[in-house]
Amino acid sequence: MSSTFNNAVGPQVRAPQPKPGLVIPFLACASLVVGLQSATQYFASTFQYQAVLGEPLGSLYQPWAILEWAWRWAHDYPLQLRQAGGVGMIVAASGLLCLAIARTVQASRPRPNPFLHGSARWANREDLEAATLLPRSRTIMDWLNGTLRPSSDGVYVGGWLDRKGKLHYLRHSGPGRGE
């Protein structure tokens, strides 16, 4: 008989586990895009939205335009690009920090223990012997020495059918009520 038990019982354990949501990864990517957009808009405002920067869509440039501008003018305007990059990093890092805090709060919420209730099972021979409701099995030394099987004294508290269908009477002796 196997001594491994499956205590995963109850509807809360059998239910399919929820898949990890895509909200936090999506918001992380959005934070990076907003950081790029902030850097782009800061750089464009520094140069007063000149025509050489390209055609904006409404009043906004494409978020990745800062990367193109950095490639073109890194040697000519390093200070302005560093400042724009700093603005973009602050915005992106702020968004990512908020997401990290939200994820930490979400992970630290108390969840019910699915094994708190419903983990009971029927006892097997080892359990009954450990509870001294059945006499312990004879060891090889008992058999070699000719020692008889230990006797069971006490009050009958029930019966147990083994795998072969043999009925074993359960007895309780010693302190306690023997329930």
C-alpha cells in the first residue's frame, strides 16, 4: 500500500488554477513607451518643435523619434539628448516602480489555504500501529527468538479490514477515554 497521500481535495483545489494575467506585463511595456514618448516630447520642446525634427502627429511625435534623433545628432547635441533621456528614464522608472509596488501588494495578499479543511483520510496499518490500536507487527528478531506476537489489552474501539478482507479488532489501552 502506498504511503503517499493526495490531500488535494475540495473544490478550491480541483478548480483550474488561474493563468497569470497580462495586465502587469502590458503596463510595464506601456511604462517604457510612455518614457520614450516623454523623452521625445522633452527633446522636441527643447528645440521648439522645429521642422527639422520631422512632422508631428497633431502635437505629438512618434515615441521612438528620440532614438532616431539620438542617432543623427548625438555628437551635435549630447547635453540635450542626455537631459531628454533623463526625463524619459524618470518617467519609465516611476511607472515600473508603481507596478513593482502593485505586484508586491498583490503577492502579499492573504490567500486561503486549500489544504486547511478536507485533508482527512482513512488510516492504514502503519497509522493504526503508531496509535497503538493494533499490536505492532512481529520483527525478524521476534520471529528468530520465538517471541510471541505482542498482546493487545484494552477496550475494543472498532474494527479494520485489511486489503485481504481480514477483520482486525482495534483496541485502546492506557490513559484517555478510548473514543
